[in-house]
Amino acid sequence: MSGDPGSDGTAAPAGAALQDLRVIEMGVLLAGPFCGQLLGDLGAEVIKVEQPGVGDPMREWGREKPHGLSLWWPVLARNKKSVTANLREERGQDLVRRLVAESDVLVENFRPGTLERWGLGYDELARINPRLVMARVTGFGQSGPYAPRAGYGSIGEAMGGLRHVVGPPDRPPSRVGISIGDSLAGTYAAYGTLAALHARDRTGRGQVVDSAIYEAVLAMMESLISEYSVAGYTRERTGSILPNVAPSNVYPTAGDEQILVAANQDTVFARLAEVMGRPELARDDRYATHTARGEHQAELDGLIAAWTAIRDADELLAELDQHGVPAGRIYRAADMLDDPHFAARDAIVAVPDPRFDDLRMQNVAPRLSDTPGAIRWAGPELGEHNTEVYGSLLGVDDATLERLRSDGII
């Protein structure tokens, strides 16, 4: 339904994969808005509805001392248009209903029942627009005894099984250093949204996409459930390794720099043994097969660490690469910004932003060869697109817009 240039000329570039979709994003923090970011990256027009005068709390998250501004918001809200509406007031709810009539998708991450209390549940909105796809992102889903609970990403990570297996075995459960549960739920919501849109092409009807954080985490847990239900095996924290997958670990070098080497396939381990000058290791019964290496994992890691510890990291990585052994440094932001491969693929781009000049951030993923996505602008100011969306799209006149502002509706 979208694709027409806005008053500020910020329409998706011609040929973007999702340029014909209009998405309403209602929700805060990360899980729902990450779904909106993914859809916007691939060309959808994303209209983010925020509380007047307050906005999404993500506007305050992140670190930027000189200006006191969020550095998370420009990334999470990129390619989005910000409008304000008080959803607790009938006139604010009516603005959403009018937007729904002109849109394809609504993304929300309120607790189940919240939209229904505001008269904005799926059944009501589907009467306005039967083709609407509603992506609902919550901690525990729209049904079941836990559905009404508050559910942040950290709780979903814990109950989905991730926290128990992250960290050293002699420490309490740890966390991945990013909000991975929220991001996974947002990713699955985007995936489900695209599937529902595809189904709509056949049926002519929209549907609800129910993405629960704990289930998005659970979906990534490999064979954890099967291992326990069949063999009674419970995965535990194992630090930097996966049990019985060897060698694949972090190893020291002469300059106190650590590198990661992953040579757990038989043929790759044979190449590593050649680089080490010990080809006989690949024929040794203790290391010749995947199972054998797993049984002697600590011993094998010790042999490799003793070899890497006296080698220069640059020379070692070059030699491993020459022999087809996967290896690499453990990157931080500075390493990424200085890496020629990142630069050659534009993995990091500079996005114009009036607050930070050219703000560097990660580019769109995945890459589409014929209909690529793009970052058209960084996260907008609160209510920046009220006039464009309410005036140009919905036809609300200037006098009415002013009354809505003065009454605190927008």
C-alpha cells in the first residue's frame, strides 16, 4: 500500500523488496521495534506510533556523553516515520484505526489484552481491513497460563534455555552481551509477517503472527530437548567450547592476543595438523575422527594452545588461511571499522544524522541481489512525521491537527 514519496522525499528506493508495504509499529523497547527495523530495512514504509511528549524509552538508551543523546535509537528506529497518538484516548485510537485502513501490517508488543482494552484488537481491526497482518510480540505469547505475565527478553532467555548454557561451568548462568532474546523474537515476528503476507496473496485475508520471546529462544536451542527426552542428557555451561566438538576454541598467541580456530571437521583438522608441523596427529587414534577428538577435547586444546602461544597472531592467521583452516580474531567495534573486508562489502555505513553528522552503524542484512534494502535515514525525532502522515496520508486538515496537538492527542 505504500511507495508514494513522502513530503520529505523519504520513500523507499525504487525496487526495494518491501517498498509496496505500509507497516504500523506500536510498541516500545526492542522486541517489536526490531521487527519494524527489519521490515523497514528492506523497504517497507514503517510508521511508528509513540506516546505524545514521551516516546519510546529507547530514545534514552545508549551511551553518548557529550550530547546526552541515545546512540541506540538512531539504529533501532532507522527508516521509520514517527507519529504521536495517545492510545488511551478515543481520538488517538481513531487515528490508529484510520491508519489501519491504509496499511498492510501492524506490529505491537504490549501485554496480551492491552490493545483489546483500547478497542484495537485484531478482530476489530480486521473488520476495518480484512487483509491486515498483525504481528504480536510478547514474552509468553497470546495464549497459555503465562500469557498475562510481563516478559522481558532476559526472562525469555532464561525460560527458553539459553541462560543455563551460557558462561563458564563454575559460575552462575551468564548472559550474551546483547539483548538476544528480544532480537530473536523480533526476527521471528518479521519472518512470520512475511509468511503471512505470502499466504494473504492466496487467501486474500490477513492473520495474527504470535511471536513469544521464550519460544524464539527455544527455537534456537538445537537438539537440547531431544537430547534430554531420549538420552536424559542435560546441556550445561561449558565456557568457550561446545562439548565433543573439537578443536574449536580460543587460543593464545605470542603477543597476548587471542584467536579463534575452528578445525573440527576431519579434513580441516588434517590441514591444521599440517600447519602445526605434526601431520601424524590426524592419523592418531585419539584425534583421527570427530568422536575421538571430542573424547580427548581438553588434551587436544592443550596441544594446540602450546603451539599457538609462541606464534605471532598475524603470521599464524595468514598461514591458517593459506591452508584453508577457519580462524580469526575476536573483533570489537574498532576492529570492524578498520577491517578491509567490512569496508569492501559496506558492512558498516555512515548515515546522515543532524545530531551526529555521519553516524556509523551496521548495514542492512541480508543482501538481496536485485531488490536490496537500504538505510534511508536514522531514527527520527518524536512526532517528526505527524503532518506528513496525518495530513497527507489521512487527509486531516491543519486546524484539526492543531486541536489534536493542543488537546494532547498527538
